[in-house]
Amino acid sequence: MAHKAGYISILGYPNVGKSTLMNALIGEKLSGITPKAQTTRHRILGILNGEDYQMVFSDTPGILTPKYKLHQAMVAAIGSSLADADIILLVTEPGLKFTHDEILQRIIKTERPVIVLINKIDTINQTKLEKEVELWAKLLPNAEILPVSALHESNLNLLKIRLIKLLPQHPPYYDTDELTDRNERFFVAEIIREKILMNYSQEVPYSVEVAIDSFKEEDSLLRIRAIIYIARESQKAIILGHQGKAIKKLGTDARKSIEEFLDRHIFLELHVKVSKDWREDELQLRRFGYNLGEEADG
């Protein structure tokens, strides 16, 4: 049987369950999951291999209207994912209206297969679900519509079967033992940022970026030094907390999750630095791994 492989772009608004979906499909926690928007800022690939197929899922930042150059880079990541997708998964949830017409028009005009996933079906009854299916059938008449629950993994096997059928014939794009295109440093930084989103409130978590300064093996211990960059001096005291209690809790929470992810003992050292208005600084954004180039057409 011929081998199949392709890129599957996962699109949708923040908090609709894109990362939960990819993690469930891959069987590993590669993308951050919190109740807050902007948990995913980068495009993250998750690779699922079978005997005769390879699915390369692309988890993208939530669709938003840009306020900063950071947001522009996030929107560019969505555009790039759309451009090279062999299959498009548009994830939504009951009651959510799609208002970004430019992206919607790109999906309508594409010749690639599109599947609308109505996620979180465990939260509504059958009557409401039927209305949601009817609404999306009118909005995207060429798309398939599949109700799912990523959290409870409902209908995900059905989704996999459909995706395998839609994949083009192609050799594997990645080695069959790879799970993602990102390295351990990237995921360590993402885990720390996820814990910041969970431990701090209001605007502060959205003004934060995390960079790994050092990643050193020492006997049976991995010593990690991470820098938490903030946009304003006033935010430093909030991150540290009274007598350093907040950052100590952050470090403990992050260390436990990193050890679970890497399956090894680590020593985690956190430092806080002010990088004024980094969300508007192209040089800083590039240093943090954001691509500010023009998105590809597609």
C-alpha cells in the first residue's frame, strides 16, 4: 500500500480546544493548555505516524485582531499554516460566531479539504448541536462537519480515519520516531510561560516572554536557567511577589511539569528582566523565535 503524508492545519479562535485536540491526537502534551487566550503563540508541529501514513498537525495561535507586532507575527503563523496545509481543520465551539472574514474567505476559496470540528459537544444537547451543524453547513458548504469532544476524545478515531483517507500519497516528511519539529528548550520555555498564565492574573501574563539562557547537563541533573522578560518595570514586582513567594511557587510548578515532560531531574533557575515594549520590538521578537516575514500565499 502506498504511503500517505501531509500537513494538517488546525485553526480557530482562542480557547476553542485546538491544543487539546492536537495533544489528544498525538498522544503527547506538546501544546500548552490553559483557560486563557494566547497560550499558543508559535506554530507547533505534532507528528503522528502509522504503518502507511504520517500526519503532520500544525497547531496555530488563536485567530485575533492584531494590537502589537507580536500579534502580527502570530497572525502570520496562521497564514503560513494555511498556505502549506494539505487538509484544514477549523475548530469551533457551540455558540461561537466567526467574524474574521479574511480568513473565512481564504477557507471558502481553498481547493484543499476542509473539516469543521464543532468541539465541546459534551456541553450541549442534540437539538443545539443540530442547529450548529446547520449553521456551519450554510457558512462553509464545501466543508465536512464533524462534532467532537477533544477533552473526552469523542469522535477522534472517526476523525483520524477521515484524515487518513484525505491525505495525499507522499513519503514521510519526518523520521518516524519524531513527535515534533521543536526542541526540548522550546517546550521548557513554553511550560514556564504556561505556568505564568496560570499563576498570574490580568495583563501581566500577556506581557511576558520566556527565553532559555542555559541548558546544561551536570551528572544526573539537568540545570536550566530561564529568563522571564517583561514589558515594564512595574511588572517585575508582580512576577517576584512579596518576599519572592510568587516566583518561588512559579518555579516549583514549572519544575514539576518540566521533570514530567523530560522524565528527568532538573534544577530550574528563574530570572526576571525588563525588555521595554518587547511586543513592538522586531529585533526582540525575532530573538524570541517569531517570524515577522511576509506570509506565503495559499
